[in-house]
Amino acid sequence: MKDTPAVAAVVNGAHERRDYRPGYEIVAERILEFIAESNLVPGDRIPTENDLAQRLGISRGVVRDAVKILSALGRVRAHKGRGLFVADDDGMLISGRWGGFFRPVDLDHVLMLFEFRRVQETVAAKLAATRATPAELRTIEIAMQQCRHGYVHGEVDVFAQGDDDFHAAVAAASHNTFLGSAVRDARRLQRQSSAIVHDSFGEGTAAAVEEHETIYRAIRDGRPDEAAEATAVHLDRTLEDYRREIQRRLFG
């Protein structure tokens, strides 16, 4: 992992052009290059955040954000007290296509991803309203309650896990294997930006909690059109939250 002045300049925010790429994105790619050049395989230990920061000549904070991205994508695993390790991920939209999708703060990219999610998840919710079993409804309800618990008690990680579980459970209740797989992969991609822009509760978290309940009730009551509409409202509002936060992080 040889350092260059150009990388340091980008990392330190010297480039403010329209094609700006944030420092943690550059660093995450450098870490992947290091893993490949060192012939490391899943399970192998990689340097600590401090070591990586020293190698690159940048702050540990930027490295930490890069590790969040890689962890969210399933490329790196952080084990408390043990260090960082190479992981693996076989998501159909991610494996072998790093460069094409690794743009977490590109607003056009975020828009396209949410358009993709909107198509998938409105259909999934509509199907779930006619196909969900009692056990699947209970799984959706538990995830919804976990989101509410996380928000009420200020536990961001609990909310985030509940959010993942909620959307996955709705997709599973559609009884369409391809939809379920596509929803999982799209949410993996979204975690690239979530790891950075949603490290705390945002303005729309309270709304998200209520929107989840609206979606759940429509599915539970067998109202497919209302379930699809509630899902569309939820995703559209979430997209606006992402727009605002990304713009704030990039441009102040």
C-alpha cells in the first residue's frame, strides 16, 4: 500500500469538483487493493485501523469510515478484541463489480438505488398482503417492534438491525425467491451510504417507525394496494432524508 501525494490530496478533501470522491471511499479501495496484493483470503487478519492510518498517512477517523463501508459490504469483519479480518460476500449485485457500485455519496447513484428498491419492495409488499403466513406476519411485527424499541431507547444499532429485518421479512412474505434475493442485495448496497450518513438517528427516524407500522398493518389486514402505497411513501421519504444528509456531509 504505497502512499502517493494524489491520494493524500483526495483524502484530505482538496478536490471539490463535481466528480468529487470522499476520502473514505478512496481508502476503502486502497484496503481492497492491499488485500488482493497480499494474497489474503477470508479469515486472514489485516492491519489494524491504526496501522492502516499510518501506512496511508491519514487520520484514523477516515480509515474507520472506510472499514465501516467494507464491513457493511461483507468484505471485512471486525471482531472486538481480536482485530480486522478478510471476509467474503457473494451478493449477486456486488461480487466482481466493486467499481461500478461503490459510489455511496453520489446523489445520482442513490436516486437510482432507491428507484430500484421502490420497484422491488412495493411489489413485495403487495404480494405479502395476499401471501403472508401467520408466522411471517409475526416476524414482520417483531422487526417493526425492534425498530420502535431502538428509536425510543436511543439504540441506533438495534434500530438498524430491526430495519434490515423488517424489509427482509416483508420480501420473504412475498413468497418470491427472486424478489427476496434482490431486496437483500439492494439493501447491502444501501449500507455503503448508511454506514456513513446514518451513524445516528436522523430527522426521519420517528416517521420511519410509524411508516413501518402502517406497512405491517396493511399486510396483516390483507390490503395489497395500501401495502404497496405505504411502502412507496416510506421509501420516497427515506430517499429525501438521504439527499439532505449526503448534501450536508459533502457541502456543509
